[in-house]
Amino acid sequence: MVGRCRDFSATALTDWQWLPPGGLARPPSDDPYAWDTSTDTEPDWDEERRAVAEDVLMVVSELVTNACLHAGGPLELVLDCTPERLRIEVSDASPVAPRPRPHPDPAVPGGHGLVVLGRLARAWGSVRSASGKTVWAEVAAPRPP
């Protein structure tokens, strides 16, 4: 599920020119989060846009992973792009709002997703709905191409 949502998001980012044509190609690797940028069709692609797009893909991964781990999986992924920002929304069936763990141990796996989200997104939160909740995050748009 996380990979499908990242792929969908990478396609949208390419359409919005946040990524070069062809996006970020996956290497022949066992690491599903490894990306090979050596096959880009435009080697001078704006590094700021690429960095923002990679942050967006990480935010998508974190939101979808949290929905999978804590809410039975995502019901919907929405990307809303404006010239100023990209809003990422992941809806799930749980009404429980996400809460950061107090001082997660950096040596222990898990519990760091919301810390990562807080570092990469300019704002994030959750909204309850009749069917569960939507967790959202906003990332500032890169300079126009």
C-alpha cells in the first residue's frame, strides 16, 4: 500500500513539475525506499524542487504507514496542490487522533513517524469525520520552474 501511494504521488509530482520527466526511477534493490536519480532525463533539474518532492514522498510514506499500523489501512489519499503549497491528506476509519510518543528512543525502531512529519511538513494535524479521521500535512511549494 505504501509503495502504491508513493508511486501515485511521484506521478502527480512529475505532472506538477516538482520532479523531472520520468520522476525518480527505482533501482534494482531490495530497499523499497531507495531511489536512483542517475537516470533523470534532465541532469540539471532544480535540486530544490527535487528535495521538496522527496520530502513529500517521505510524508506520504509516513502518513500511509501510520494508517496501516494504527487504523487498519488508509481509505483515501488526497493531494491538493496550489502554487504556495501541497496538502497531503490520508483518511482512515479510526477516530483516534495521532499523538507523538514522548521522547522516542532513537535506538529503538518505531515511534518516530510523527517526529519526521513534524520536521518535513510546515504544518500537520488531524480532523475527525463521521467515518474516522483525516490526517493532513502541508509542504511549501518549491520555486516555479
